[in-house]
Amino acid sequence: MKLVSIVVPCYNEQEVLPLFYDEIIKVTDSMKKEFPELEFEFLFVNDGSKDKTLDIFRSLADRDKRVRYISFSRNFGKESGMYAGLKNSRGDFVVVMDADLQHPPAFLPEMYRYVRFGEYDCATTRRVSRKGESKIRSWFARKFYRIMNKISDTEIVDGAQDFRFMSRQMVDAVLSMSEYNRFSKGIFSWVGFNVKYIEYENVERAAGTTAWSFWGLFKYSLEGIMAFSTAPLAISSLLGILTCIIAFILIIATVIKTLVFGEDVAGFPTTICVIFLFSGLQLFCTGILGQYLSKTYLETKNRPIYITKETEDIYRKNKALRQKAEAAEQNAPETDEKNSEAESGSDEDE
Ligand code: UDP
Ligand code: MG
């Protein structure tokens, strides 16, 4: 038998989770008919949701023994959610997908066909359109991929997604990269392996709203660049060298000019401009340096990528304990009454 773990990071997904569960059960049931060797486990990750996501996990775990979940102590971000899911998965194959049905479960059989006999180590989807996304967002996304691929050795495919059907070997490779600043698109690409891209048209979210703001995406893309490229550092060094050369030429020119034409106080505006320009440049380059330093600082602290608060195991144990305690309580009142009767009786005697 081959076990497939389906990892789903969730943040405030109460609206879409029931739909997702129905859909994934439909697809996995039909897959079991087509590929009798398959078994499934569903590993949900609750990334500190503020709605009823965790309650839905609990009721799914009550209903379906194959449902497992990890609930974080707070919101750690999707990257942490995926890492936790991969780390706790037990399958020979692991699927990572979003809960919002933007990663259609209907692709799973096709994906499995590619990885089934090890021809590919990973099957993933690639959106060829960004239908339903705002124009500005798409423009920035395209520019990001363009820049990223220019300045980084790790190739990041435009439109590649975190919807992946992976072999255990690839999952272990991804897990071996235990860095704190996680940029999965880069990590999945960095580990190599044979990857099959299945192209498809973008699907809009089934329900709920995206947790990504434009600013959030912008910061995430900067993080991606810094995690997989040191080009900004090189650019700042280059700027430094360039300005040194300009300064050197200016110094010689100024000295000659002073020797030939004598000293005068004109040129004040130029001086101010030059001072502003170069202090700006210096601060900019120090800032880039600082960004890398801060990343290094966070990495050296070696903080955990996520913190678990509850799992289906803890939940089931607590539930059994509660039921036991409640049963004991139901028996208890009678004995309490007897005790109090006995006590009042003894009072009368006195
Ligand atoms: N998600 C998460 N933690 C977060 C934000 C998002 O686990 O802090 C999950 C979310 O529940 C969903 C997936 O990541 O399953 C993708 O999120 P979303 O649909 O909001 O992003 P988009 O599809 O717009 O990129
Ligand atoms: Mg989505």
C-alpha cells in the first residue's frame, strides 16, 4: 500500500473548509478505485485562525479517522503551515494544497500518474493566466519573477504554485532546508528533482477572502529575493565603487579648477546636491546590508518555525478524559446526596 498525505494549511477558512472536504473526499474515493494501492491521510494545519476553523477540524476528526490536524499557538504564516504539514506527514507521497479550492483536487489523479512509478518526483500546476486578479498585482508579480530570475541562480517559474504532489525523497529534501526565513517557491526549486508542470487557467477562490494584502505580497517578494540571492549586496558594492570613481574625478577637476581660476564661494547648490545624493546612497546601501544582517540575526537565533498547541491526538485524549469525568460526575450526585443525608442524620443524633 502507498500512503498519500494531503497537507492543507488553513487560516480563517471556516466558509470554504466544508466544501473543500467534500470535494477532496470525492476525488480521493474515486482515486482509490482507479489506483487500488492508495491510502490517504488528511493533515490540516490551523495557522492560528480567529474563526471556527479549529472547530471544523475537530468535528472532521470525529467523523473521519484519516483526518489529522496541527493547530498552532498563533498565526505563523503559510510557509510555517506548509513546513509543519510536511514535517508531520507520514505518506510515501505528500500533496500540499490550499483550502480555498484554487488548487482543484480534480488534478490529483493526473498528478499521481506522473509520480506513480518515480518518473517524476514532483507534479505541480502552473497558472498560465491570472484571471480574476487585479492588473497592478499581475504586473508586479510578472516583474518580480523577471527580476528574481535575473539576479538569482535558483530559477523560479512564473505562475508556479504551492500545489504539489511530491515523493517522500523530495519532501525530505525540502525538510532538510530548515531555514527560518522560508520562501517555498525558491526552496522547491532549489532542491532540484524532476518536476512536471501541468498548465491550467487560474481559478478564483471558492469562498472567504484572501489573507494576502498587496503590502504583504510585496514584503514576501522582497524576502524571496533576499533568501535566494545576494545580488542586492553586490549592487550596493557596485554603487559604492561607481560613486568613488565619480568622486575621484570630481576631486581632480576641483583641484585643477581651483589652481587655475582661484578660489570662489560659488557652487553652493551643487555642494548641497552632492551631499544629499551621497548620503542617500550611503543610507540605501547600509539599509540593504541591514536587511541581510537582520535575516542572519533571525537565523542564528534558531527559533522554531512553528509552535503546536493542539493536535488530533491531544484532542481525542482530552475528549475521552472529559467523557470519563462527565460519566463519573453523573454517578457522583447520588453518593453526594447519601453523604449529606448521612451527615444531617448524624447532626440530629447530636
Ligand atoms: N494561509 C495560511 N496562513 C496565513 C495565510 C494563508 O495558512 O497566514 C493559507 C490559507 O488558508 C490558504 C492558503 O494559505 O489555504 C493560501 O492563502 P490565500 O488563498 O489567502 O492566498 P492566495 O491564494 O491569494 O495566494
Ligand atoms: Mg487562494
